[in-house]
Amino acid sequence: MHSLIITAHPNAQGFTHQIAGKYQKVREEAGHTVQILNLYAPENRQEFLTYKDQKELSARGQQLNAIQKEIQKADELVFIFPVWWYDVPAILKNFLDMNFAPGFAFSYSSRGIKGLFTGKTMRFFSTAAAPALIYRLGFLPYVPSFRKSLKDCGIRLSSKTIFGSRRGPNGTQEKKWLEDVRVLAAI
């Protein structure tokens, strides 16, 4: 099985990337392959934030093809991000808009949207300042909309994990949460 981990946090040393590293390590130890796509990495960040001229647009098309090939190759997509302004980070929304496009991830028919990624699964891990229960009960909209968008592409949700009440580093709590990540990655 091949997992594509998509991270969306600008601090490469932060907890989001620790989650990604733990998930990758456990999966690889089980004999799976893993690719991490850090949306804030310099080679990706410019791609998602600005387009100055036709030359950059041409280069963007080549980059999208490479990213879409990684998406196609993956059996499992793992999204790891903080909740900002009650939603996923803008860079992640932009990533979804640019890559999960009609004709690639879904198509339209007289019966509605048809997902083209049946057989793929997704997990997501998010960190949030608010208590996780608020998100689990659906009081904040990102969980249903994020999940629905990818479900429309045919991707089945295998787990969603929200690490809530996070207001900064807490070594004891982070160790417990990384153990939760290890358990899910081992499934």
C-alpha cells in the first residue's frame, strides 16, 4: 500500500510534521511506501501562492501533473493540518481546488457527481485550539465540508482525528497523541 501524506503547516519543526513523521515511520516499518508532500516547502509554496506570468503558469501545469501522479499512485491520502479560522488552511483549500479537478478526481453526469477515485481511502489529523468535541459534534463546518469534498471524488474516509484544546507545545499531551497516531498508522 502507498500512502501520500499532505501536510499544511509552515513550521517544519511543529507538531503537524511530528504527526506526519510518526505516521510515515509506522507505515514504512510495516512494509508500506510513503510520500510526504509538505505544502509549505519552498518548492511547493511558491506553486500554491502566486502566479506572475505565462511562464509560471506553464511551469504550474508541469507541477500539477507531478502532484496528480502522486495522488493517482496513492492508495491512501493522509491530510495533516491545523484548524485556522474554523477551517482548513487556505493553502490546503487551494491544493484541493487545483488538484482535485473535474476530469481528474470526479466527473459530472446526469445523475450528479461521479467520483473517479473509488478504492482510495483518506485519513485526516488536525490540531485545534478549541476542544475536539466541538468539531466532532459538527459545530464547526470544516469537518463535514472537507470530508464531503473528497467523498465526492470517490474517496472513503477511514478515520478523522482531531487533537483539540491545543494552545501550544505540551510534551506530555503530544506523546499521548503520537501514540494515537501510531495505533491508527498500524491499522
